[in-house]
Amino acid sequence: MKDLFWRVDFSDKDSYITVEKIPSLAKVKISEETQKELLKAFENAKFKELKMVDSNINPDYNYIIKIFVSGYYGMFVDTSNKIIYVDDKEQNYLVVDDNGFFDILENAVKKKRVSLLPSGR
């Protein structure tokens, strides 16, 4: 995790996560409980740098996720290929062990535990 985001401290009590669907950029309101689940899963996930020139994967990003944990961290997410593009690093990463992150995200959207909001927080 420190390779992706330096200075990240998941124990920060004011941590939260925002999700926007692509291509509409509609904000998705996620319950505080689900945000905590997503943050915990992401904290324990395992990542591998993905060199696109060596890969036959063509990412199809379907979410923009912003994590606010001891700082701001933005990324584009392709849930079908389990790829994240980290803005700060300008790098794609393959999530080799998502610790349930993608399931939690997709289930939150499918089970209507989220509601679409206009852009802005």
C-alpha cells in the first residue's frame, strides 16, 4: 500500500471515500458503514504494477474513486479487470488480492445501498 500512496494512514478517523460512475460522472452516495468496509478492504489489498506495453489488457474504467485518508488519493477503477490507475503515480496497478474491495463496491451499487447525487460532495 505504501508503494501506491505514501503517507497514507488508514487509522485517520475522518477518512472517507467518494465514488463517481463513468461516463456520467454522477456521484454515488455510499453509506458510512460501506465506506469503512471499502477502506478496510483497500488497506489490506495487494497490488502489482501493470506495464500496459507488456499487457494485452485494455482498461475500461467504470469508476473514479477518491480516498481521503491523511490526504487525498484519486484513482480510476476498472472493476472487470481489477485495475486501478493512480493519478499521483500516473501508473496502472493490477489488484492481485482485492480483499473483497470490488465485491463490496459492486454490491453497494447493486443493492441500492447508494444513491446518485449531482456532482460535488
